[in-house]
Amino acid sequence: MTRPILFVPIIGVLATGCLAALAGAPQIERRLDRTFTVNSNSSVVVRISGGPIVVETGPGTTMSLRLDQTVNVASEARADEVLKEHEISVVEQAGVITLTARRHRDDNRRYRRNDPHVRFSATLTVPANVRLDLDTSGGPITVRGERTADVKADTSGGPITVDGGRGALDLDTSGGPIRVGRALGNLRADTSGGGITVDYVGPSATDVSLDTSGGTIRVGVDRQAKFDLSASTSGGNVRVEGLSFESQTLRRSRAVGRINGGGGRLHADTSGGSIEIRGAER
């Protein structure tokens, strides 16, 4: 009869061997670089699968993009075959620059699922006054620097981090936290699983909507901002601190009322976590 303890070192050896094999797995790496001249009427659209999107805010009227392609195969020929299954393109038309890196559509005109052999990663430098429309089917989205144009960001799985700015922000993730530095314009943030943090909401914002299915919501509001507040949670507390708040309803799990006499809309809702609305400095 074999004693169970004898299996312990064998499992350890197998696990170590598997990790070593994964670490040494063959990869083919390719890179696509492009630059464009843009202005305040321009838009940048990114549609990639299975990887992150990072945008840096740059000066002037020139934008650059880089698409990194990592193919988990052993040869260039095999990489060619795998990448033929994908639409990889950069197109400029009527002021809209579109980067696409996804598997081809099926007969129903929907994109097919991610290819486990391929990982795409997009890195862009874009002037602040150019609109952004960013979408990845799996990975984080990060926008650094203060934007003056609108930002739309959507990921099927990963966090979204945006420094913010004066443009409208429309942020949506199916799984991960959302963080915004400064919202000086309107903001919508929605996540199916994760917390939402907004460090500062300025008095120029007129519509702020924050929703999560599971996580804490923390919002810093300018002490001079005027909002009609509606905040509710199914699993935590609602607190309003450091603001001139006239409550209509104030319970442990719900707060409805006016900040500085009311004005724009500030909505916050979570199914699992607390909500903190506090006064913040510019």
C-alpha cells in the first residue's frame, strides 16, 4: 500500500516543472506604430481583445499609437497563421482614427471570442482636446493626464483608472474597480463588481451617476458644488460629511437631499458596500 505522504514531493516536482514550462513557453512579438496629426474635432477609437489600453495625455497636435502583439507560438510562420484570424487595422476617416485588433466577426456579424494564443496591448499618446472611445474585451484601461475632451471607456473585465478633466466621462466595466481623479464635467461610472472612487467632483459638473453591484463608493465633492443627492446601499452605511447638506431622507442605508441648496444630480448606488460623500478641496 502506498502511503499518502509519498505523493507530496511528487506533486511539488510536477508543479515546479509546469511553472518552468510556462515561463519558457515560446512567444513571437510584433509591434505596430503609427502617428497622426489631430485637432479638437478629432476622435480616437480603440477596439482590442484580451489586453490593456493605456493613454497618456500629450501636448501639441500629434498623436501616436503602438499596438503590441504577443503570439504564444513557436515560429513566425505559425504566428502569421494565427494573426490571419484577426482583424488588425488602423484607419483614419473624417477625423476619426480607429485602431482595431480583434478576431474576425462570425456570420452574425459579432466578434468571435478571444484567441488564447494572442494578446494585444495598446499604448497611445493623445492631446487633451481629442475625444477618446476605448474598448477592450479583457484588461484594464488607464487614461493619464487631465483631458478637456470626452472619454468613453468600456472593458469586459478589469479596472478603469482615469485622471479626469473637463470632458464628460463615461466609464463601464463588467468586473473591477473604477477610480477617477478629478471630474470637472459630467460623469457616469458603472461596474458589476468593484468599488468606485472619485477624488474630486467640481462645481461645474451637473450630472454624476455612480453604480456598482458590489463595492464601496467614495466621492469627494467641492464644498461649493450644488447637487440633488440620492445615495442608497443594500449592504452598508451612507455618510455625508463636510458639506452643507439638507436632508429629506437620512437613514443608515439611504440619503436623499440637497447639497448647497441643490442643483445638478448626484446619484450613488451599491448593492454591497458603504457610500461616503465628503467635502473636498480643488
